[in-house]
Amino acid sequence: MMQEIHTTHTSFIVDLHLDYNVTFITGDSGVGKSALYSFIEELSANDKRIRCFNYLDQKKNYKTSIKNSKDKLFVIDNADILLDDKMRQYIAFDAQNQYVIIGRNPTGLMLELDEIYELSSENINGRTLLSLKKSF
């Protein structure tokens, strides 16, 4: 299980601490969730433990890829579009992989309130630090 994701992209610093098998990130439009996804997707080009999926993968075999994988961190943006009830249930019980799920609706993932986060952005010396804060 990955406990942290650290990466830098231009004027952004990503500093995520992952305490659970499933980390759900929610928040209003425009707070940087999709930007966060793109930074992690860029990181995944060099870190083969990370696999990223978003709405562009809707017609691809991302479900099969997830079900046939082990020891991966899946980052899923636009989860409300990509994840149907069966896939949410699969993820809830998948002990072989880890998930960062970005969306608005955590229903079906069987999460505790501690597993639901909002994206926090803070300006530090002209750079934007993206981190997670508890949603509840």
C-alpha cells in the first residue's frame, strides 16, 4: 500500500497522505481535483504501481484492468461517470489494490467518514500545495 504521493508540477506541489485502502476525494468544481488527477497521471508514467482512469477511459476495458491487477494504486477521476454499482462494490472489497477516487458521490464504496476527504490548496512561497483534509 502506498502511504504517500509526492510530486511537483510547475508551481504545484502534491503532498497526499493515504491512510486507507480507499481514499475518496470530493469537493466543489474548480478546486483542483482534475488538476490533481493530471499531476498523478503524469507521475504514473514513471511509477508503474500507479494506474489512472478518467472519463476518457469510459469505453476502454478499465474494469477488466482493475480486476486483473494486484498491488496497484488506481486513481479514478470522474468516478460518478466511470463507476457503476457493481464496480463500486468490487472496489469496496478489493484487498489487493489501493484506490484514490475523485468524485461527488461515495455511495456503494462502503466508506467510513474518515475515508472521505476534500482537496486543500495552500499558497506557500508562490507555489500551490495540494493536500487532503478530512471532509467531515
